[in-house]
Amino acid sequence: MARFGMAIDTVRCVGCMDCVVACKTENSVPEGFNRDWIATEVTGTFPTLHMEIRSERCNHCDSPPCVHCCPTGASHVHDVGGVVLVDYDKCIGCKACVASCPYGARFINPSGYAEKCTFCIHRVEQGLLPACVSVCPTHCMHFGDLDDPNSEVSQLLASRNHHSLLPEAGTKPRIFYLT
Ligand code: SF4
Ligand code: SF4
Ligand code: SF4
């Protein structure tokens, strides 16, 4: 089985937010909420400062607390690519998953269920790339199978320095930031 993930090149990202707009449009994300967002982080000491710009979303963690805590089984690991999804019909909107996610990746849709990035599984299952990946004008986002050593994501991770977010949380995120 594939294990989908992303490698996102922070050197190429210019923070244009095309990925954010594409996601909102593709997934009809309600007003006031986002499935992806741009984060900036400044490190170093003046005048030697470095700013990292990142497109962030659910990390589709290998050890997802949002799945482990869900009382109804609504939050689950999908058969295809191990993507973490929510079965909206089973969700009771209890917010346990929202509280458990250390990345703030989830919100409660005004209709009462938990929502977040799906890795655009509806597109991927048709052989398309996730909407955010497909529109990026600098081609900084790469999506694919982390378990295939020949995939573009695996090759990038093998050849570039990278990090993931909050590794100390023990969630084993599957989005990696190339530096
Ligand atoms: Fe769950 Fe948050 Fe990990 Fe996504 S990033 S799988 S919502 S814990
Ligand atoms: Fe499960 Fe829904 Fe509660 Fe999240 S809000 S833990 S998906 S029942
Ligand atoms: Fe949104 Fe799809 Fe990108 Fe996830 S993969 S952030 S759902 S466009």
C-alpha cells in the first residue's frame, strides 16, 4: 500500500497563497475557515536573519492522535495511501480530534462535523494531484508515495535537508519541509 506524503520546498515558496485559494475553491471550504495556510518563521540574530515560508495543512500523521481519540470511528486512516480522513456521517462534532491535533489542522464545519485537509483524495483517486500542489506557480510542493524509493518525494527527501513540524509530539508527520 502506498503511504502518501508531501515534500514542500521552503526555498521556492514565496507565500503567494495560491495553494490556499485553490484549496478553498476545490473543497468549498466555508467562509472563515481554511484547510491550508501560510506560516512564516524567522530565525537567527540581526542582521543575519532567515525567514522560512511554509504552506501548512494536516500532516496525515503516521501516529494520529485525532484517530486514536475519536469515539465514533469517524476519524480514520483511509485504505488508499494511509490518508487520515473524517467520515462526516459518523462524526458527532465532539471536537476531541480538534483538541488532540498539535498542528491546529482541524475545525468544525458549520454543519457540525470535523473537517481538515483530505490530501484531495477525490482527485488523487482519479490520477490527479491535490489542488494546492497543482496550482503552485513555483512548483514547491511535491506529492507522492513515501514508501516508493523511486518516487519524486522520496528522491527529494534522500537528497535534500528537511524537517517536519513538532517531531517531539510523536505524531510522525508525513509532510516534510525541504530547506
Ligand atoms: Fe490528525 Fe492533526 Fe496529524 Fe492531521 S496533523 S493527522 S489532524 S493529528
Ligand atoms: Fe470523531 Fe467527529 Fe468527535 Fe472528531 S469531532 S473526535 S471526528 S466524532
Ligand atoms: Fe486542500 Fe487538497 Fe491541498 Fe489538502 S491537499 S490542503 S485538501 S488542496
